[in-house]
Amino acid sequence: QKAEWAKLVNEPTVSADNHHVELVANIGTPNDLKGVTANGGEGVGLYRTEFLYMGRDQLPTEEEQFEAYKAVLEGMAGKPVVVRTLDIGGDKELPYLELPKEMNPFLGFRAIRLCLEEQGIFRTQLRALLRASSYGNLKIMFPMIATLDEFRAAKAILEEEKQKLLTEGQKVADKIELGIMVEIPSTAVLADQFAKEVDFFSIGTNDLIQYTMAADRMNQRVSYLYQPYSPSILRLVKMVIDASHAEGKWTGMCGEMAGDETAIPILLGLGLDEFSMSATSILKARSLIRNLKKSDMEKLAQEVLNMQTTSQVIEAVNLATTK
Ligand code: PEP
Ligand code: MG
């Protein structure tokens, strides 16, 4: 089977009825690029920049960040690279920031909330990204966006830094797509309004499931609730994809669900445009998608959206994919 998958490294990801989707990779450092290329990744769908900030005792400088971002953009040689701005807090702590302890870190001062408050940290990262932008196909996304005001504030800061760099005579790419992660139910529910202002969505199901089901993604005792195939999650995913398409925008997914064999047929049917997963899952997913008809999966998606339980959904997928 592995040998069969290996033949697909340079093949496009098209369904049996010729619908193209993009299979891209989640990475944490520039070193991960080798795996992306080896596994036929069509780009990077999530570069988790936190790792630049972790395992050290002070913030990375603009120069250090610039070098890392440039390396990733050059390494992907013009293929799309979606960089997520700093998503610290929750499960990812930075001891040197000395933030006060919180009762509920996952519901607290993290990610974009922290960046909008600690603007020095945010601006340094954005400058490094903007300076690197002319070395490849950069797209930027903000994590944990809950309101349009947050998106607008973050975008305004990005614009300010861009103008400063241009005034300094630095090169910045003309067009950098700007998107948000959909990880908070409020944002999925309001996706039609967000879609008017963002260039793309990337659904972060790892957090979206936890916040929708009120079930900690790390807690074994409530893992029975943490279910990607729950009809409630599928409906949120559909809302986001439909909202983006209504405005001529695209939607990706970068949570674990995007690489899940049971989820992929449904996501294909719902019209997801980009699937971002660990590099080692890409060839298997490509092989699966090439054997599915999008038109059949659209019918499956329609069916499962109207089901009542997770187990019904899983059963329906099994039935539709084992012909
Ligand atoms: C997610 O929440 O789905 C996601 C991709 O982000 P992380 O796993 O880094 O929280
Ligand atoms: Mg997340």
C-alpha cells in the first residue's frame, strides 16, 4: 500500500470525478519542509510559529524570525505558505513572559488576545513576516479570532507595519492574503460577516471541537464528547465553507480532522478547498480522495448533516466509502 501511495507524490489531488482540492502540510519549524516535499505536499497550510518562541528564555528577534520565515518561503519555492501568528497561552506557555496564572487558560488571555495587548511582540513578528513576504507565496492568518473587531484591529496593525517598512524602503509583497482561524464557535456562526472582510478561513477543529462541546481536548474522561463527526461540528464546518464560497473566498482546515480518513469524505462533499495535515498523512489522503466521487460525497454530506448522533455519521461514511 505504501508503495502505491509513493507513486502519488507528484500527482494532483483530484477526486474520481475530477474535482481538485489542495493537500498541504502543518509544520512547526523550517526543518519540517523536507517531509513536506518528500510526501508531495502542495504547500504549507499551517506554520505554527510558536516553536520559534518556545524552549528559550527570551523573545526571538525580528532578524531571527525573518530568517526562519524566509527559509520556509524559499523552501516551498512559490507554493502557498500559510503562517499563523503567535498562538501562545492555553497549552503553550512562555515562562519568560511572566503572565499571571489564570483559572481557565484555554478561555483566557491567549493568542490574538495577547498579541493585541502586547503589541510590541506582535509588531515584531509582523515586520519579520512582511520582510520575508517577497521570498515566496506568503499568506498570514490570525489565531483564535472571536470577533470582527479583533480581526480589524489585527489587520490595522499589519497595515501600519507595512506602511512603515515601505517608508523605510524595504521590499514587501504586493498581495498577501490575510485570513483567520475558525476555532471559536462565535466565529463559525458569524462566518458570513467575516467572509466579507477576510481572504480565507482555516478551520482549527482541535479547538473548535473543544469549545463547541465544552470538552477539554486533553481530558480523557470527556473524550467521548470530543468527536469530529458530531453533526453539530459538521454543521459549523458547513456554515464556514458556504459563507466563504458565497463571497468568492476559500476555506481550509488545519486541525487533526483534516487528515482523518472518516472525515475526509464528508469534507470533500462539503466543498472544503484545502486540507492541511501532518506531512506523513498526505499521500494516504490523496489516495483516498482520488478514489472518491465528489458528487457522491455531496449526497453523503447532505445525509450526515441531518443525522442525530456521531455513530450514525460514522456508519453512513463507512457505507458510502466501502463499495
Ligand atoms: C486547531 O485548533 O485546530 C489548530 C490547528 O491549532 P492548534 O492545534 O495549534 O491549537
Ligand atoms: Mg488551535
